[in-house]
Amino acid sequence: MDYTRVMAKLWLGVAGSMWLLAFGFQMIVASRQAETVGEVHWMVDNQRIYNRKGFAGWTGRAVANKWVVGFETSVQKATETVDPNILFYIGHPNERGGVIEQRYLPWWLIPFWLVGALFAGKRESGLVLLASAWAMVAGTAGVAMYPMAAVYGWLIVRGIGYIWQKK
Amino acid sequence: MAATLLLALGLRLVGTRQVENGVYVDEAAIGYNAKSLLETGSDEYGQAGPLALRSFGDYKSPLLSYISIPLVSVFGEVVGVRLNSVTLGTMTVGIIYILAGPMAGLGMAILPWHVNLSGHGIEAVTATFLMAVWLVAVKNKKWRTAFVAVFLSIWAYHATKYLSPMLLLVTWWQMRHEGGHLSKGWTILMLVAASLTLLVMVQPFNNARALGVGKQESVVSLTRNVSAAYTSYFSPGSLISGDWQKRNNVYGVENMWWWQIILAYVGLIGLLKTGKWRKEIPLLSLWLLAPLPAAAAIDPFHAIRALIMTVPWMILVGIGWKKITDLPAGRQGLRLKILVIAVACFQTFILWERLTVQNPVYSYQEWIGGYSQLVDQTMKLRIKGIDQVIVDTTDEPAIYSLWQVLGKVDTNKKIPLWGNGYYQVTKWKGPESLVLGNGMEVIFKPVYWPEDQKKTNTVYVGSKKRFDADALKRAGAEVLFEVKDFQGNVVWMGVKTK
């Protein structure tokens, strides 16, 4: 195995670990939010008061606790970092409540992004994976979406390049 | 496989008998028309063998009503039509298991998106089943079965009316590509069927739901909105958060589990990188084409309209799983398998709790919960001394179907047809009144209390929102009954004027 591949694997490993840390931090933050605590209380009330059978004891707590709710919130946030609708369409048509969406990339460039993702993903998959992994770390850690927008922008440029070369 | 099917069946059966927790108007309409077809040979308007169910101007695809007839005859309108969906949903799981292996089957069995919707009488479940049949038939070069499945799917759901003609071309292309052929007789039969279907499908009544799409938009704005909606069906964020309508999701869980999204994209990248995508043209066509009709409707991510996508998504999960488990050999591979299976078990447990405990409370109002009690209480009223019983249609304009089913309306009493004919597209309109099973006549109209309180000896039934307590007191009206939700809040009530 050559030196470049070893280094790429190493950086990917570091990015993966960093992402796990960022995700874990998000989960801790989410689990302590007032909305999460309120939601857990609501669910436990439903288990105890309205549906007394089955899920009132430890079984109920196993599925209705702040970690389960915090995990769901964090998964939602993590997927937003790669969401093309947020990056190309200002969140349309699934605009997020309480978030002021902003324009990162013009929507009509999406075909070039797709071509770029297909070709660059095939020929430069290691580089795409590495850049995306670090952009996801930044996004999950809450450093806005600019790093991922930069990766998407790079794929757009590659897409235009491949189409130009084909001509 | 048996364990996967049992799990799929168990999860889909949850709540199918809980009519008091809510019945949606569409499943009531499908169930009532199935009963009407069974008992009288015609639908609620008296139309024999309808090509589309007029259903007050909705023009529903008729296949689900026809195939629900046997189960409706045994279990009644609501449970019968729901059990039909449960059966087809479970069979879809089985087909996916056969097509793409145990992980794909397990993925479909516990997919919240499919579990929730296949527990209800929804046309899209039938269409999804037929798409799975189509895919397995194409894969096994059973061309006749493939063509029949696509033809049937045209009659199954609004989305497949537009999707299936494209899939017919895919089937034809694939058959030629694989060196297959149809006998002369079958080719003629297919051409005749295609011509007749096309003739019916181009009629305005079959496109009544699609005619308004994008009418008031410029080409640029339409392109932007449709492409945004289309993109959302592939976006991990939308796949996880699901629909904006409460009844289309399971509370507190992802629409598609996070590990399924990862595996599906791993599967897709694997297909593209290895060049194996050439062998999977039907799968990729279905995956790419399935959200087009839903996207053309421009609304945000719509779980029902894009339910067909669950089939290619789960097959990609199966392909991704094979790709991942091929990588690490020995102990590492075993550990990975154990980890994913443990996560899937825990998620199944969460899903079970959400379906049985949280969901009935969370989506009570959207499933029109408590309406069966409202109809029961109304039917128990002593008619003597009451001039009229008026049902409010302000909050639920399509509530007639629920009164037909829950009020045990005789299927021989047909609804008068207005407009120029059964298939003539007219403005959406329900009946003005219905005679219930006990002989009581109910009148449908939006209630406006400042005016309606002036009518004497009249019973009004409907949402609590229509009847302010102070206004009732000032008018001297009497509260006859109230229906409360799980939290003790009054949701429906019946009042009688002086």
C-alpha cells in the first residue's frame, strides 16, 4: 500500500472519530434541552395514564428517555449537513421550523453536481469521501454548512469539467 | 423468512381493529364502496363496475375497493379494507426478502414508513405490492406476470397512472435486451389492453387530481419547485423526518431508519462503481421514476404518494448489506452483523411502543379519532321532539364517508348524481343528507353558530371548535353529549337548540 493511500485512510479515520465526538456532543446537548425533557415527560405520561398495559415500567423507560429523543434529534441534525434541499433550494420544500434558511448554491447547478458526484465519485472517490467526511464533522459540530457547500461546489466544478472534456 | 414475515405481520396488525382511535375518510370511502359493490353490484351512486370511484369528485383508483370485497364481506368495511392492506404489505415484505435477501426483508418489515401506511386502507399499499411483483417478475424473466402487474398498477393508485406507462416501456426494453419475447396471442392481448387503458386514462376524470398542478406558475418557478420536491425524495433529511402530516408518520421515529439510508446509498455507490447497474435497470428506473408524480404535485415530501419508493430503497439496502458484509471477513464481519441486528431489534421495540402507545395519542385528531363515538351517540338520540340533525362539515368536508360506514347506511340507498354524468368532472361535492341505518336522517352543512342557533329543536353535531361554551349558554342550547380524547379534552360534541 502506497504512502498516499495510508495517509488518506488515516485522515479518514481521524475524521470518523471526530465526527463521532461531534455527534456525541450534539446528543448530550440535545438530551439536556427543555424540549427533549418535555417530550420525554409527555411520552411517559402517555404510557402511564392513557395506555396502562405493557409499557408502564422499565420497558417504557427504555424507549422513552432523553437519550433516545436526543439521538433522534441528533440524527436529524446530522443528515441536514448533506441535505441537497438545504444547500440548493434554501430548504424548500421542507423548510425547517425556527430556522432562517439561506442560499448556498443556485438550484439550476444541480445537474452539474450530479455529474460531478458520479464521475468524481468514480475516479476520485477517496478524495470525495475525505472532503465530505470533514465537511460533515464541521456541519455536525454546528459550524454552519459552508464546508459542505464548498464540497458540493467543488463537485459542480468537476461536473462542468467532465462535460466540457467530453465535448 | 417465516420470522421476518411474522414480524412484518405483527407490526402491521397493530391498531387495525382500533376503529375508535380513528378512521380516515379515504379508507372509509374505499370500504363502503367495496361493500356496496359486494351487496348491490354497483358503487354508492349506483354505477355498475366503475372504472374510477367518483367518491364525491375525488375519482379514486378502483382496484383496492374491488380486491377488498372478500375481506370486507367477513370483517366489515374498515377492518376488512385495513386487513387487505396488511396482507398486501406483508406479502411485499416477502417479495423483497426473495429479491434482495434477509436484510432487505427485515428492513421492509420494520420500515416505519411502510409499517404505518400498510396498517390502513390506503391505495398506495396495493400499488407498492404490484411494483414489488413487477420487479421480481422482471428479474426472473416472467414477462407476462410483469406486464400484468404493471397494467393492474395503473388501476391501483393516482401516482401509478403516470408511473406505470413508463414502466411498461422499461419492461419492453428489458425483455428485448434479455432476448425474451411474448407469444403472438399475448402481444395482441397486451396491445389491446394498452390501447383500452390509454383510452380510459386520458379521460379528464382520471386526471382530475392532476389537472390543477402547476397552473399558476411560470416555467422557471415550476421547474425549480418540481426539481426541489423531486430532490427531497432522495435527501436523507427528508427520508428521516418524513411527512408534515401526522397520520403519515409514526411519532418519534425516523420515517426510514438511519442505517437503512446508509446501507441504501452504499448499495447504490457499489452498483455504480462496479458497473453492475447495467443489470439493475428496472430497479434503478423504479427508484428514479417513483417520486416523479409526487414531485409534480409540488407539495412537500409526501409519504403516501411516494410509498412505491420503499421497494427500490429496501432492495438497495439489501445490496448495500451484501457489499458491507463482504468487506470484513471472519470475526469482524460477524461483529458487524450482530451490531446491526441488535440495533434493528431495539428499533423494532421502539417502533412497537410508538405504534401502540404514542401514535394513537399523537395523531388522534388527524385520524379523526373519536368520530365513531360521535356517530354512535347521535344514532342513540331519540328523534321525537327533534326537527333536524345537522352534521358540521367545516373541519372535515369529506366526512360523509365516515357517516356511511359508522352510521351503517344501507348500500341500496344510492346517492343522487348531480352534474352531467358519473364520469363528468364536476366541482367536489358531497351529499346534502344521508339516511342512517336506524332511519335517522342527518343533514350536512358547515355550521355557523350565530345564525344556526336561531333554528329551534335542532341537533348540531361536530367539532368542539364550532360550539363556544358561552355562546351555547347565551342561546340556551343544551349539550347532549361530548366525546373526549385520551387527554380528556372534548373534541366532538352534540348540542340541541331550544
